[in-house]
Amino acid sequence: MLRYLLVLAAFTVIKYSKKRKNKYLSLVRRIGKNRAIVAIARILAETIFTMLKKNFDFEDEIISLTEKKVREMIERTKSELREIGIQESIKLIL
């Protein structure tokens, strides 16, 4: 039952995660579709186990990268505004 659920979850993972989809397609060329999806399910099981063992929350790489870029843009904008002497605009923008 657990394997069945992990395989179903793996299909969802390859649908939404570009990194895992590329891994899946690479495996399909070498070992075939069925074994490739089970391999992705195994990777998913390892990820879940590690998250539970270390008490981590799942962070999607795309979301965290986007948030990082937004923070960097805000900091860069603040410093550029300070350089030209516009201090009060910083408060209004952010």
C-alpha cells in the first residue's frame, strides 16, 4: 500500500517539479518508465524520511529562490535610494 501511494505521489512530483521531471526523463531513457517512477518514489520517500527525522519543513526551491530575489531587490533599492538621498521614500515604499 505504501509503495502504491509513493508512486502516485511521484507522478505528482514529476508533474510540478522541473528538477524531478528532468531526473525522471533521464531515468526513463536508461531503465524504462516503470522503474523510473519507482526510483522517483524512492527519492521522495528518502526526502520525507529526512524531513521527519530532522524535523524540517518542506521548502520548494522555486518559492525560496523567488523570495530571496525579492529580498535582494528590496535591499538594493534601499541602498540606491540612500545614495541619492531619498530617505523618506524608503518608508513609503516598504
